[in-house]
Amino acid sequence: MDPRISVVTLAVRDLAASRRFYLDGLGWTAVVDVPGEVVMVRVGEHIVLSLWDEAAFVAEVGPVSRGDGVVPVTLAHNVATVEEVDVVLAAARAAGASEASRGERREWGGYSGYFADPDGFRWEVAYNPGPVGRLLLP
């Protein structure tokens, strides 16, 4: 099996709110948009972010567990400069994101901050000056 991720699926409580946040707020474009069911956005050359209505997710995948704290996964959006981190974080806040943390210098040599989407999924916006950072940019 080749190492690859093709689709990242987030089970969302309110698909309409997620649609407004990602499509209207962040300006992303859906490749699939079935009201009340799913919104899919191409987020890379061969990768799709799927926002799936939680009830449909549960019916196919199984029960969802939510509790205190942060969901133990993050999604990341890498950019080419430190300044872009702050610009993207501001755009996410303007789209209705909850601010999880402002941009700051990190021990690993980069600069990043976090925002939360309507369901609390954390997005890291990062500038990584190392070889991995160059690998992640178009």
C-alpha cells in the first residue's frame, strides 16, 4: 500500500454552519455539495476535505464521542512566510473561527497559530522554514 491520504472526513454537528464557515467565510469552493448530507472541498492535488453531517457519519461509521477538551487531531495549512500566518489567522477569525492561539515562534524553528472551526476542529496555520515546510507548499 502506498503511503497516502485521499480524504479527511470531519463529522460535523451543523453542516449548514460548516458550509458557511468554509465556503462563504474562507472562500473555499466545493467539489461536492449535497445540502444536509456532505460538502467536499479539494484541498490539495489529490486530497479532499469532507464535511459530513454527523447523523449520516454515525449511521455508517459508528457512534461519535465528544467530551471536554480538544479533539485529539489537528489539520494544518502551511504558508510561505511568517506574515502569511497572521493574515490567514485574521481571515479565519473574520469568517467566524474561534481563536485558539495567536501566531508565535515555536521551538521547532517555525511560526504558527491555531483557529477552531464551528465544531472545534483545530487548524494550525504554520510557516515552517525547514525541508518539511518546503515539501508542503505548492
